[in-house]
Amino acid sequence: MEDRLNIPPTKSALLELMRKVDFLHEGYRLLERKRELLTRLVYENMEEYRQLRRDAQAALKRSYDCLSITQMRIGSSRIRQLSLGMPLGVEASILPRRNMGVQYPSITIKQLPLQPVGFLGTDASLDETRLSLTEMAVKMAQLAEVETALFRLLEEQRKTQKRVNALKYNVIPRFERTIKFIKNSLEEEERNTLFQIKVLEQS
């Protein structure tokens, strides 16, 4: 990679480069601020994610325990028959949400009251299983929302960090080296011009 940009050493080029460097420094400051905010959001979501993950795992275990009991009491074939006409246990809606330029789904989910099913060939464990499964679905949906947001915030944070590093260690230094080179070239040219003028005056 070249140490500087391939630009002719002229005053107009120098002025243009200095304007661009000011713009790059401003962009660097904004990106650094964005990176800091994204990092803070990641840490805030991380704690919520860990708690929801624990809750979801507990709800999943509880629902499978209830399902196992129901399966032993009424049998797998009866559960399959009942599930075909089972009323919905949850109601959910998904809307897009944006934060720091990152889009992720916002899930609204709520448990619906248990609707009765046929009494024939069932017992109380079925209602307990249905209740635990709907609770598990709510927890899983909440976990999915936070997990998706966390993943996308992390991705954006990594991209922003790469851009910050590229500006700090590559782009801005190349522009600054080019500015220094052009200034030195113009000063050398000015010294040569002054020297030639003096020689002409003395001759």
C-alpha cells in the first residue's frame, strides 16, 4: 500500500485535501461516538438476554415435563388427535424496530385464556401442559427478539469498529502524509523561485 495519495503537488490540490481531512476527522469522531453507543447497547442487552435465556430454558424444561406426564396419562395418539382442533394459546405480532441504524423485529406476544377441549379421554394434566407450553412460547418469543437485536447490534458494532480503525490507521494518515508532501513540494518550489529571482536581480 502506498504511503500517500497519487496527487500532483498544487495549491488547489492542497486546499482540497485539507478540506477532505477535516471532513474525515469529523466522520471519525461520529463513528467513534456511534461505536461507543453500540457497545453500551450491547452490554445492556447482554444482561437481559442472559436472564431471558435462563427463563426460557426453565420454561422449556417445565413444559416438556408436563407433556411427558400427559403423554403417559392419555397417550400420544390422543394428544395428536386433540392438537388438530386445539384453539390458539398465544397471539403475536411482529413489527420492525430501529436503534442506532440497526433494524430488528419487535415482538408483541400475549397468552390467550385457555379454551375448553373435549372432556372425553382427557384429564387435568392436559390443561397444565397447554398452559406450560404457551408460557414457554411467550418466553421463547421474548428471547428471540432480544437475541436477534443483540446479534445485529454486535454485527453493526464490529462493522463500525472496522471503519473507525480504517480511518484512524489508514485513510487519515495517508491524507496527512500527502498534505505534508505537497506542502514540502510547494515550499521547495517557492524557495527555488525566490533563488532564481535573486539570481536574475544580481545578473
